[in-house]
Amino acid sequence: MKPKQIFISILAVLFVFPLMGTFAQQAANSGSIEVIMTFDYPGAGNSTLPQKINDRGDVVGVFVDSNKVTRGFVRFSDGSFSDPIVDPNDTVGFTEGRGINNSGIVCGDYASSDGTNHGFFLSGGTFTEYDVPGAVSNTVLSINDAGDFTGSLSYGSGIFQGYVSVGGTITSFSVPGAPLTLAYAINNSNQLVVGYYIDSSGIVHGYFRDANGALHFPIDPSGSTATILFGDNNRNWVVGRYADSSGMTHGLFFVPPNKFFTFDYPGSTFTSLNGINAQGIICGRYNDASGIAHGFLARVRGTPPTKEAGTEMKAYASPSLATPLNPSPSAWGGAIPAR
């Protein structure tokens, strides 16, 4: 089959023509996001959901097979794949790879038969189980080069909080009034933690947490009905996705405090940008017409032109160790953080 490459301007599709076997979104001289390649975890019918990418180009992610069994994976920079990542304590067919640093340490989570989630770290083939002390259920969603990490937890209160671990100190926090807050990424400088929360009306919004512990929210591009921030790098470039009222889900490039750029994979109604490394390489996914997810790598060139948010950003001080907002005894259960 003749290879092909699609060039798309930031504002509109310009043309489609055969070349090279990749897709690209290209724009004005100020910057663009270009798709380098697509990939799938080997096996018929697998949905491939990349999560994070390190500076070496190794991608950690999740694949879901035709039987709905969920496994983690690493796609190495040379294009090869790891064996499926399965936590030894996973008895229900649910292990996720969520983060990877430049040392190749993978973090993630797995589900147990009681409906709770637990974190893990994987290094050199050895699993280390991790639960935040006192938490009933928790996930580990990212890890940086210093070994600091982020995630989300429940203390059994019915409220799910985000948390950061910096230098071994756990700090949990919630967006005020939110029943669920998740911390998806922390950059190496610890200047920026990003994630999402669900407000009291059930609407999903992005947020970021600065080095002083202040929470900035809501982060919503114009027209969003649900916004999720997944990854960041040391330039404070942030990636994620948002849905609109037409049912489309768009990839999102965000520069704090309020600059946005939309990216759509050609021909797809669902695009998600999940991780970005120091070189501006993005890992993400798109869904095909049958609903199967496929991974892709994209490159940021320059700084894509962005538009300001239509609403004012607000900053709120985060408590140093937030207590659950609702003391009633109930656990997070089997809810799955977005991926």
C-alpha cells in the first residue's frame, strides 16, 4: 500500500496527499503539532491507550484486549514492546501502566477483588506495591526523575482526593467542593501538577497546582463540556483533552494560565493527548470508526498559537494535608480514573 502523509493547518484542513505513512498537523510559522506515527500493542482487537512518555521516548500505557482484560505496557524508543505488565496481586484482569521516568521506573495501579485500587512501581522487573498510609484505595498516576509521584486516593470518606509525594512527604488535596480530584502529572521542577476534578454538579474540569500549593481552576477551553489535563513537561506545556456539545472529543495543548490550542487526529471524533516530554514529543490516542483506540506520537514545533480562555482563572490555597471533605464511611470503589 502506498504510504501517505496528511498535512493539516492549525485552522483548517488544507490538503491530503500520499507520502511517508504518517499524519501531520502543520500550521503557521509560529508553531504546530505534527503526528509522527501511529502504533498499536501487538494482538488482534487490542485498544491501545498511551499514558506518558519519558525523555528517551519510551511510552507507558494501557491496552485492553477483545475480552476487556486490561494490561500495562511499555513501548520502547526503538519501537519494540514489553510483555504485558501484570501486577502479581491482580486477580481481576486489571493492571494499568500510568507513568514512566527517565530511569525507566514505571508506576501504575491494579484492581483487587474487593473493588479497590492499589498502586505499584516496577523497576528492573521487580514490582513494589504502594498504598498511601491510611488510604482505602489509591492510584499512582505519574513519577518524575527525582522519584516524586502523584495520584489519587480515598480515605474511605466518599471523597476522592489528589495527592503529591515530594521527597517522601505525602500531601493530599481537593478542589473545594469537589467530590473527586485526581493528580495526573508532576514535572521535574515540581512547579506544576495537573489533573482534573468533578464539581458538585458532576461536570469535569481541569486544574493545575503551582509550586506554592495554590490550586488554579476551572481550566476549560471555550466550548468545553468536560476537560481533563493529563501530562506536563518542564516548560509547563500541558496536554489533555476536552469534549464539546456536539459529541466530539478534542486533543488539548494548554499553556498556563489560560492559553489553549485544539488538536484533532484526522478523520477521528475522539483525540486525547496524554503525555509530553522535555523535547515536546506527545503520546496520545485516537478512536477509529469502530471505537478501537490507537496510539500515536506527535511533535510540537515552536509554540502552537493559543487562545485565551473565556473565563477568569482563580487560585485557591491548598491545605498542606487536606482532610476528607465528607467523613461518612464509603470507599472510592471500582471507579476508573480517566485514561
